[in-house]
Amino acid sequence: MKFFVAVYEEGSFSAAAVRVNATQSGLSMHVRELEKRYDVVFFHRSSTGVEPTETGRQFYKVAISVLNASAVAEDKLRELSGVLSDHITLGLMPAFARAVLGPTLLRFAREHKHVRVSVQEAYSGQLSQDVAEGKLDFAVVPFYNSELDLNSTTMGVDQECLATSAQTSLVLGSEVALSELPPLRMILPTKGNARRPRIEHYLSVNGVEIEETMELDTMLGTLDLVANSDWVSILPAVLSPPDKDGRKRLFTPLANPPLTVEYMRITHKARPLSRAAQAFADVLQEELNNVLEADPLSAR
């Protein structure tokens, strides 16, 4: 069933083999044996991939239900054993990796020593796809593809800030209206990044003058450039805790008008979180709340 579901969701035997860590020939053999045993055809096969038959579509719904029931049963056995043990995989956007992930991992490791955690850092599009394909138990994103078979849970709303060097010549208060500043050298996400259109719309609607732009999709590179030049960027406040002292960078909340971003935890609709994954999600939520409740303004 796991092999069948992998082929169904990936749309090809080769991609499914990578997903379940099996050989393509072995996976194909198992699916064909299942078809032969019950005299059915699950897929129309072609050189470009597979297309499920009506039988395949109906069996997929049953297979997902059975696999979920199996996961719930296994989770119950772990609960009855008195020890929470599992291997969970999750995906986080780069902003979370800087200030929220560390405290979450340390606390979770103390409380659940028998759970192994794997974390993938990527942007919204990739994380959404990986959750939809079953590669991640859950992910935290600011945006996701609504066409994918995903559930979303709001984790919190963050405020966007102007990130500048600590030696900036810009006059900044406890908040900043970008339209009142001189022309800016602005670092923007690339056009494929989901944050790009929101930021461009904000700059355009509010008449913010831009002298020059640079495209970067590396958070560490953006932070380094901001700290060592007159280039600025719009970044979420969740990134600000390491810069509270104001020695390298200043984070100043945007105002007149403010700009916010909503963080969502996304999961596959057909795959409920295990107890271990839910426990990690709960700790992550609490650590995120601590950051969101704090003032992001850097010391001047």
C-alpha cells in the first residue's frame, strides 16, 4: 500500500522509488503483483509517467485510510509503552531557523530524548510540495499553494521590519515610514519567492523611493550585506532577537502603514500528525509565541 500510494502521489515509478528508498524495478514489481492478485489495473503507464485509473483513484482513498489507521495504532502503542519515540521530519523557512529553531530543539531534546528530529530549511513553495508528497510531517510557511491537498493552522502574525546596518545614516525611531526616507538601496527576494510580490506591492502603493535593487534568496547573505553596507531589506521580526543589542544590525518595525506576515503550519490532509510530531509542533508554537510577543526594535 505504501508503494502504491507513493506511485499515485508522485505520478511516476522513478520518483516514487526515491521517496520510499526502493529500487524502481522492485517497486514496480510489488505494484504489479497487487494488480495481478486482484485482477485490476491501477495505472495507465506511459513514457512520461503514470495516470491513475478509476480503480486506482478509488483504491487510493482506501489505502490512505488504512495507512493512517496503521500510523494511529503504532502511535498508540508508543503511548502505551510510556516512552515517546519516533523519527519526525519537518520543514522551516529560513527566518525560523535563526531565532526559533535552536530553543525549540534544545527544549524538545530534554523532554523527549527518544525522538529523532530531522529539519529541512527551504522556502514556502518547496516546503509545501514536500508536505504534499509526504516527505515532511509538517512545515511552517507564510504562504502555500492552496491547490495542494493540505491543511493549515495559523501559528501567529508577525510584523515586517526595515533591517539596516547599525551604522546607518537613516533617521529611525521606534518605527519607520519608508515613504519618508530618502531613496533606498533595497535587497529583495527573487521573483520566484512568495514574499516578493507582497513587498513590491507595499513599496509601490506607499510611494517608497528605491534607488537600486538587488535580488537575494539567502537569508545569511542578506543579513551579512545589511550589516556591512548601506543596503537595507524588509525582514520579519522573527529574525530580530539575535540583533537586540543593535551592534551589527537594526530592526525597525514598518509603520504608516504596517506590514504583517502570517505563519501557518501545514500538514497533509490525509496524514494526521503523530504524537511526537504534535509534541514538537507544540514546543515550536510556544517558542514562536515568545518571539512574537517581544518588541523587535533593536537597541539604538
